[in-house]
Amino acid sequence: MLKKLLKYDLKNIYKFLIIFYSLAIFFAVLTRIFLSIEDSFIMNIIGQICSGVTISMMINILVNNLLRLWVRFKENLYKDESYLTHTLPIEKSTLYASKVLTSLISLFISVCIIGLTLFIAYYSKENLETLKNLILPVVNIYNTSVLKIVLIFLFIFFIEFVNTLQAGFTGIILGHKMNNAKTGYSVLFGFVTYMVIQIFGLLVIFIVSLFNKDLMNLFVTNEIINLEMLKVIIYLSIAIYFVTFVAGYIINLNLLKKGVDVD
């Protein structure tokens, strides 16, 4: 049943996302073509316009990915479609697992599409060297490659968005336990949940900093963080987001198991 639910959810989400994926890649190709034409003021202007649209499409991919997942969650569990959903012989754990897996898959693909779009539009030896020079100190500390460092930052970016998404799920679940103004309460509870996650992350970093003088400098000075501490913060960020994701999953599942009030 989980496989069928997942297929149905992904089909619904990608009816919308595929449009933004296509537009992002299309304008990335145009950006590459027009910016590669040298000694032409007009072509350069068109290329810059296409570049702006490409960046806009990449932002739209992430924003619409989140919005569609929240809308899908709400419609499937609380709106007209929910009358069918809740008559099916499906456990709440299976239903919520489908929503989370759909989120993970779609967000992962979206991040990959954004990476592909950036590569198509802006890849060049000069830009690659600039990127290498920017992150070379971090690469030396980790004793690794530029590619691995980029993948680490993309992974942190990905799990942060996953936690933001799940905070939205929490907001929708709590908001629909109210008697009225459910959408407003959903936004409020989602924002509060997101802020709790961020405060929890800062609190964990602060507690760890009590045992690390260099890390404590983040809180008591305005000095630029040294690269060794950046390594610690990266590991802490990954651990914190993983813990909050698991905690959020358990909390949301327990809230759903207590009952769903259909509109």
C-alpha cells in the first residue's frame, strides 16, 4: 500500500514541479548560449536577462516544491479528498510515511535539478577555479576534495529544507485541531515549530561551546570564525537537523494517531 500511495503522491506533486524543472533548464541553456557569444552588447544583455530568469526559476522550484507538498498534505488529510483517504484500510503510520518519503524524494530531485541548472548555465574552467579558491581552505582542513565539500553543503541545505517542510506538516496538523481559522493557525503553528527547531539548534551549539573556547567566541565576540570551528559547526548542524527530523516525525505521527478532524 505504501508503494501505491507514494506513486499517487509523486504523480500529483510532479504535475506542477515538472513545469518549473523544464523552465529552469530551458533558461539555463539560453543563458549558456547568449553569454557565450562574445563582443556583442545585445547578446550579453539578453544573456543577463536569461540568467536572472534562471535564478528565479531555481528559487521557484524550491518554493513551489514546499508549497505543493504542504497543499497536498492538507488536501489529502483534511479536505474533500480526505473522505476517501480515511476510508481506506491504511494505518496512519503508512499514510504519514508516504508524505515524508514523497517530500524526501521530491526535494532531493529538486536540489539535483538546481545543481544541473547551475552547471548548464554557469560552468566554466574560470568559474570552477573561483569556486575552488573560495572553499580551498575548507577542503584542506577536511583533507578531501572540492566535490565532497560541495556535496556536504548541499546535504545540509537539503536536510534544513526537509525540517522546514516537516515543521509545516506540524503546523497543519495542529492548526486543523482548532475549531476555526485553521489555515491561520496552521501558519502560526508551523512558524512556531520552525523557530523552536532553530532555537534548539542554537541551544545545542551553545551547550557544546561551554566546553570549547573557540566555539564560544561565536557568542561573546564578533571575530570571524576559524576554519577548524567551521568543521565542528558542520558536524553539529548535520546531527541537529537529523535529530529534529526524527523527533518531528515521531511527534507528527503521534498527533495524527490521536485523530484527524476533517473539514
